Amino acid sequence: MLPPFGWQAVLEQWQFAPVVTVLAAVAAALYLWGVWRVGRRHPARPWRWWRTAFFLAGLAAIVLATESGIGAYDDVLFWDHMVQHLMLIMVAPPLLVAGQPVMLLLHASRNPLHTWTKRVIRSRVVTFLTWPPFTLAAYAAVIVSTHLTGLITTTITHPVWHDAEHAVYLVVGYLFFLPIVGSEPIRWRLSYPIRFLLLAVAMPVDTFTGLILSMQSTPLHATDGPAPPGSPNPLQDVHWAGAIMWVAGDALMFGFMMLVFLMWARSDRGGASSLGWLEKVRSNSFEHTTAATVSPAAAAHGTIDDDEHLAAYNDYLARLNESGHGPAGHQ
């Protein structure tokens, strides 16, 4: 019998999960190695510290959700189970996305790993998995199916299915938030109004799920074992879980909407003031001049990478030199 649930229990009732611990430690070590490698290769442009902080915070959120008291009580308190779900699908994934692990890998790696990573990012599979309509549908399907169907009892009473559910939450949450708050070099580049719209469409999914659970007239019998002393009765437990999904889920989604709005406003303000008219003309002239040297397929699909830009720039300088407009021509 677990002691009454509370902040002290969350901090003291830890359960060791070897797979989670090992994977989190390996991910943190690889990420920090990448940060060190980028700093060594590009001392003038080191990896930003706040991206490292975001990524490590995402890993910490996973560990807290599965190994702290939140994970220890998730089988006996359904409302605590809901808190865990929100941490795994709406807290940890955006933090991992903000850490830009794919971009870090591209900056830190060399061939053949660098080339292989770019091919994977541009593959049809990754393009489909990061397609915003698919990620939105996957998010809605996971939220509804794991809370309003018989999967609730299955995942709580079978540890393997429970662990698989956690993995699905992390993957779906990462894919959903990747094109919205991320800046990885994926195929999709969404405008800020579209990002805002995706969040606005996803919010009613949390609201609907929370309302259905809050109006349940019978317990779901979705706990495995006796409840700790001082816990709500089984029906209240379900109602509390619904309120958490409704209120906390909508609050988190609203927070992301405000974040996108601020990013939108900052982008507009920066675009209007960062470049003078002469710099804009020069930039447009360069883009027009180098467009012919970049593969049409890459330009059409928006997959131009740094290597292609560098090759185009070098070709541009060479043609300037040959035509007598460069430094050598004036000599």
C-alpha cells in the first residue's frame, strides 16, 4: 500500500525504470558530446546554451513522469495517470523539439553520417510522418483512443502495453510539435497563422476528452491495485482526471498558442527592421543570381541546404572574378 499521495510522495516514492534511465542517460551524453564537438569545430559560433537546457529539461520531464512518485502512483490513481500523460505528450516533446537534436547532429557530424542524416530527413517516410495533417490526426487519435476506449484498462493492467503507451505519447507529441514550435530542417515550413490554426484545432480534442470523462456516471475500473489512503473514490478519480485533461490540457495548448503568436510578432518586427533597403536589394540580387546554380528540384521543394548555398556562392564569386567585377578584375 502506497502512502497518501502528495508532494512528499512525489519526491520520495521513486521507482527505478532501467530502460528509461539508460535511454535518457545515453541521449543526454550524445547531445552533450555534440555540443562539445560543435564548440570545438566552430569556436566562434558555439551551440546555444538555452537549446541544451531545453533538451535536458525534456529528458528530465520524461524521468519525472515515469520514475518519480508520478510514475509510482499512475497504476492506482487515474488522475495521476492523466498528469503523467500530459507530461509525456505536451511537456517533454516540445522541450526536446526546442533542443534541435537533428540540427545539432548535422553540425557535429561528418560524412558518411552527415549525408545519411540529410537523406533520412528528406525521405518520403519522414516527410509523411512530419506532414501537419498527419501529426494532427495522430495526436487526436492517441488522446481519444487511450482515454475513451478499452485501452485504458489494458495499458494500466499490462506493464508492456503501458510502456508502449508512453513511447507512443513521446513520438506523437514530438511529431506534432516539431513543425509548430521547432526549426529543424524538415520538409515542411509552416507560416505562423497555420501553426496557430493547428493548435486551435487540437485544443478541442483535449476539451472533448476531458468533458466526457468528467461526465462519466460509472467508474472505469482503470486502476490496478488499492488506492492509497485519502484518495478520491473511483468515480471522483475519473472526474478529477477529466478535469485535468480539460483544464490543464487546454491551458498548455493555449500557452503554446501564445508562444506561436509571440514568435509571429517577433518575426514580423525583425523582418521589418533588421534589413535596410540596400541590403534587401543586394540579398534579392544574390538569391536571383545563385538560383540557376541550385538544383531546380531542391529549390522547388524547399530543401536547399548549406552545401548547395556554399557551392552557389563560390560559383557566383568565380563568375564575378571572370567578368572583371571582382577584386582580381580590378587589378
